[in-house]
Amino acid sequence: MMTNSIIDYFLSDFEKISNKNKSLIVDGRYFEEDFVPYEIKFRDKEKEIILSNINLFLNRNAGSNLFLYGTTGTGKTLMARYLSKGISFYSAKNKLKVRVAYINCKQILSDDVDYYIFKKIYEELANTNIKSGVRKNDIYENIYKFIVNNDYKLIIILDEVDSIFRKLENTEILYLLLRNYDINFLSRIRIIFISNSPSFISQLDQRIKSSFSSIIQVKFSPYNYYELREILKDRTIKALKPGSISEEDINYISARVSKEFFGDARIAINVLRLSAIIAYNKNKEKIDKDDIDEAFSSVDLNILESIVSTLNKTQKIILLALIKEQIKKEDFVTFNNLYEEYVNLSSSFGISILDKTAVYKNLKKIEGIFGELIESKIISNGKNGVNKVLKIISDVDNLKKIYEKIKKDI
């Protein structure tokens, strides 16, 4: 009886919610990160280079490995998913023996990264599941045998590949993939690397770099205001009811993202999505500027939290020192002041104190992980030499929230 009563109340409440403003969001799938539109806007030049090279590989046993690079939100992952789906369909339609193994390296949680990648490649290649306990070298040999014995070609897409080498601190995966000098094997494999850093290739082991001397590099530039606006208009038409957001507010999102988030289309789409949800929860029929500003605040904080989660304890203390000094000074922080605060924090946490050189090296790693979200520069102090100054690009409220989160984590 009580169960029926609870169900009745739930159904009644759920029906009220369903009828509240049910047409504001028509189809939220168009806001999802893994959604691949039929047309990838403003990437025709990049797409032509990539597809031309893949065509050479599929039909003429030629073509080079590819390196796609650019800051976050410039369409690299979108292009990778487009390629993965498109090549698979093209191969099936034309009865080609081709497999695509798409791997987002940032999503690999296992410490044994190279084992995970070989396992994923073989499972995609042979359309099977590998039982636990199979050795990495045996999986590699199985990849080799399957390709050669079955006359297959393989395209490996390693998305966000820099995150692999932050975990492995070597390039053993690539060496193992390319170590076999059987031309019948190597001519059947192509690798597409995707990275935020243009310097990724230059940081590789010399024995690997020599194998990539002819790699084709494709730069993905940040979207500008006009491009972001058109992308958002397209998503709005598909995901929201007509008239649910004004053109002026779409322009506002586009302008802020192009200026504050370096043209990151992911952020622009996410702000639009969150704005719609916020407006819906307030029982509004139309998104307004207050909803958008609230969405921007949430996105900014989520980005910082996501980045902080990748840091080790030492790096978190260094970041904590930077944030504390930045909040206090409301301006750029010198490295000397950062180091002094780092020493104080380390002492308070009972953690061994590193020298300035070690802290500086860790700070450089933090800057690389944060990318454009940290602004740094070298200033001259006349006879006293030069000094490095830096700051995190975020508002004070979010910095305070991140500061408290890091303290709890440590």
C-alpha cells in the first residue's frame, strides 16, 4: 500500500516536471561531446589534407603518418571520430580489409598504458575480446600475424596522445609498434597522433623521430568569433526549440568564448547546453543573459577542477602557493614570492621542501598542463636581472573554490 502511494506521488511529481517546460530542449544529443555532425564546419582545408593522405594509404599503399595538433576545442577529436566512423563505413561498403582503432589516451586509467593500447588495437583489429592474463608481447605478435596473414590494413588514432607520455615517461609503445622492419607489416599500418602541443613530435625518442621524418603535420587553429557563432547557431537549431535563445545572446556566448577561452568550441557548446538547463530549471521559456553568465561560471570552475585532478601532490602545493599569492596580490605573482609561499605551505603540510630548481621544473609542467589558462612572462628588473611572473586566468571566486578543494585533497 505504501509502495503504491510512493509510486503514485512519484508519477504525479514527474508528470508535473515533464509538463513544466518540456519543449525548451528538443534533443540534447546534439550537445553531447561525442556527437559527430554530418558537416564539420570551418575545417575543409584540414579535412582535405587528412582524407587525401588516407586515400593514398587505402588505395595505393602510400601515405604518411599524420600529426593533428592545436589547442583544446579546435575540432581535433571531432575530426578523429569523423574519421573513425567514416573509414569504417567506407571500408565495409567497398569490401576493403581495413580496421580503425580509435583510442582516447586521456581516458586510460590503467597504469599499464602500453598493455591497454595493444589490447584495444588487437580487439578492434580482430573483432574479439582478449582474456586477462595474455602477455603484452603476445598481443603484439598477434597484431603482426593478423595483419600479415589476413592481408589487413590498420589505422591507429591516438587522441590526446601527450597524456600517454606523461604517464609512461617514455615512448616504448611507439617503438614496439614500429620496431618490426618487415616492410609487408609496416606498409600496412598508419598512425594518426592528436595532441594539444605542437612540440609533441620533437619531444619523442630519437629512434622514434627518425621513423616519423616524413610525418604530415596538420594544424587546427582556434575558432574565431564568427565561426563559433555559426557552430552555435547550428546546434541551437537542432537541440533547442525555435526562439529559445536570441541571436544577441548567441553572439554574447561566441564573443566571450573567443576572447576568454581562446576559441574553444567545446566550451561554447557546453555553455549553451548549461544555459538551456539552467533556464529550464527556472521554468523559463527562453534563455537570457543571467542564465548564460551562470553557465560560464560553472564551466570555468569545472575546467580548473578537471586540470587540478591530473596533478601530483607536489604540483598541487605549488599551484596552491600560486593561487594564494594571486588572490592576495590580485595580479601577477613572481616566482620568488611563489617559492616562499610554497615553502610555507610544505612546512604546514609536513612535506619535504624542494629546492628552487625542482619547483621551477614542476611549475613548467603545470604551465604545460594548464596551457593558455596560465599567463606567464619575463620582466626586467634592471640591474637586479629578470624575473618570471605568472597568473591563472580565472575570477577570484573560482580561485578560492579551487584553493579549498586542493587543500582538502592534500
